[in-house]
Amino acid sequence: MRNLYTPIPMLAILLAALPACNSRKPPANDGTCDPAAPECPAGRVCEPFVDAVTRCAAPVLIVGRVVALIDESPIEGAIVQAIDINGAAVGTSGTTDADGAYTLTVPVGRDAEGRPVNGILTLRVQAAAFQEFPTAIRPALPLDATTAAEAEEGWVIENALTTVALIALPGDTSQLGSISGTIDAAVHAGILVVAEGAGAAQVGYSDSAGVYTIFNVPAGTYALTGYAAGVQLESAATAVEVGETVSGIDLVASDRPLSTVSGSVQIVNAAGGSQTSIVLAVESTFVEAAARGSVPPGLRVGNVTGAFTIENVPDGHYVVLAAFENDNLVRDPDQNIGGTQIVRVEAPDPATGTLITISEGFKVTEALGVVGPGPDAPQQITSATPTLEWNDDASEDGYEIRVFDAFGNEVWSDEIASVSGSATVTVIYAGPALAPGMFYQFRITSFRERNAPRTAISTTEDLKGVFYFLNP
């Protein structure tokens, strides 16, 4: 199976063949420094050491490429960021050159010899004419800074995961523009910026310096809003002409109070899972059919078994999603009972202000297990007619099958009757031809209809059953 990031096996082979280190080892450190005003020699950075002293040391670098998923052609002008476990951008951002190459410098703690001792990071990539990365169904796999190799220029992380393959947007993208600006607030890194206006909402993220760019913006008038836990910003407005690059649209801090969203979860008929998570997705980015949207950094709570609270919520309209992440649980799909509908909230609430309580608890149930493709992570397929397989629901009268592309568009649906005598159910995809270089997800809903109306019982999980098609 080809790697999610690197669709061409030869590229992974070439990367793996790179030498682990050069003959020259970076020095342990070059003396103490003040992180507030570092004065390190050229080619050195001010980093914390295990003895709690900051010293000048050789940098930790992430080196890689950004390419098109369909043919591995380089993408020039893509913006690459390193993201920490809290979703915040750290270190420098990079812009790819004509070969799709980039280099990032990232802050990492050091041991007494100057070696990286911590730092789990992921990558975020945006580019004109391509879908951003990651997305809900394309997770970013973690990079461990402690695996960095010694080299003359510093400690280098370069492997198959640092080559990121992007999905090309459909249609003519030549007339799309962009919007950029700066987040002027105490916390300004990793802010989700949403442009709402013509057509679907467009998104971008600010880098460690607070600079953001939103690519692929159709001509029109837009309102721009920034989202992250604990950050309240004023919105801004702008207009974009055909193919125009608009800059200087800054979002400044606001003193309006933040909100708190509370509710409860009831987990029923779920032998396979005992706790779940709740996230807030920005409503304008939410794709109803695929039930997914952009979640701002920090607007999540995990390990939920009953009551939950999400604090420090900035103003906005949100969709509250229960059991969105892979935990063997799903929101109960039976729309005939309470606690199963999609929930939307406004912060602050027009009636209750900044304290927002979801009155009806979420009902969460055990998910249908995905056998393949994509039981655990996105999986490459080489057949244009893949076999979709999932665990049988013994109490069902049939199954509804739906297949979505990476943009949330439904490309095929079908229905089959009850299956017996087998632990799993298989169906061969029979929809329109799969597009090379595209990600897809299949979703299954089991139903019972012996007593009208039809009742949905369970579904496969929101982020499983993901596959991408490449010609063999």
C-alpha cells in the first residue's frame, strides 16, 4: 500500500535511501541565550535544554516536498506549517520552490548534548488550485522530532511523511483569487480563518507569526472571521475580483467575552466503546451530506462519558458533533427519537448569553465496524471497482450505502437487503468511474423496517472507510 503522503513508491524508496547523517556532527550548543531577545550565531537557534537553561544550538529542520497526488508533479508556492499537539503553528512556515521543496525550522527541547528530546508535530499545507491538508478524512500522521538525523546544517527530519500529496480542485481554477492578512492578538498562531461569501466557505490557518492566507477564493464579497479556543477577534470584510490577490485584511483582538457550551452524552448499546469526544465545527464549513466541517483548534473535549463542557468558545455559529472521531462509537442515526439530530448553536446565545446549554442529550451507539478499504487509515486501492466490506449487523433488515469524494459530494448510493450467514457484508462499488488522485469514503447505515417507518440502527464511523484511487 502506498503511503498517504507519498503516492509514488519510487519517491518513498529514494527518500529512504538518503543518508541518515552527514560526516559532520552539529555542536551541542553555542552558549546561553535569552529567548525573548536571542543573539545566536548564524545558523543557530535559542532552545530550552533539560537543565531549564536556554542555549544557542543547531536548529531542528523539517525538509520535504509538496506534490500533486495524481502524478507526483511538484507544487510551487504551497504554504507549509508545523503544528503542535494543540493545533497551534510553531516555528517558521515555508513556501515551496519550483521543485515543490520546503524547509521548516521548528522549536524542540534538547538534552545536555543538544539532541532533540521531545516534539510531536504534524504538517499543514495549503496551495492554490488544491484542497488543503489535512482534512477530516485525511489525517496528518505525527512526526517525532527525536528521530531527527544529525547533519551539517542541524538536526533534519526528512522521510516519506514530509512529502505531502495534495488533491487537485475540480474544474477551472485559473479565476480563483486569495486573501491574506495578519492576526493581531496575543495568541495568533494556528487560528482558523474562514471567508464566508460567494459559494462554499473557504478556510486558511495563520502561521507562527500570525500571518494567514486563504487560497482558492472565487470572485465576490467576503466576511472573514478567526476561530480558536480562547481567542476572540473582530471580523473583517473584503471583496475579491477574478483571480485577485488581496492582502492586508487583518483580524484584531476583541474584548468581547468568550462563551461556554455544555451538554451531555448518553452511550447506549455500545459494547465496543465507553467514552467519546465532542467537537464544534464552524457551521459555514459544514457539509451536511457528509456530516463534517472545519473544527477550530481547541474546540474539542475528549473522554466524555456523560456531561461535557467546552470553554473559551469565540463568537460564531457552530455544529456540535458527538462521536466524530474514531472510538467505535457513532451518533445514533435513528432520527425518530430525541438526541439524534444534528445540533447547532450560536455563541453567544441570543437568550442565555455566553452560557450555552444543549438541552437534549446526544445519544451515541456502537458503530458498524469497517473491514475495508480504510479500516484504520486512508488506504490506496488500484481497482476502479473496489469491494466495500463491513461487519454485519445481526438485527438489520438491510443496508444503505453511500460513497463521498474528498469534497463531501455524494458520488454513489445503493441499498441491499438483509444478509445472513456471514460475519461481514461485501458490496462491489458500481458508481461512476473513480477519479485518479481523489480520496473517497464509503458510509454504511443499517436499518430496520419491519415496523414502518424505516428506522436507522447504526452506521460506520465518521472518519473510517477512506480510500484513494491511483491507476496501478
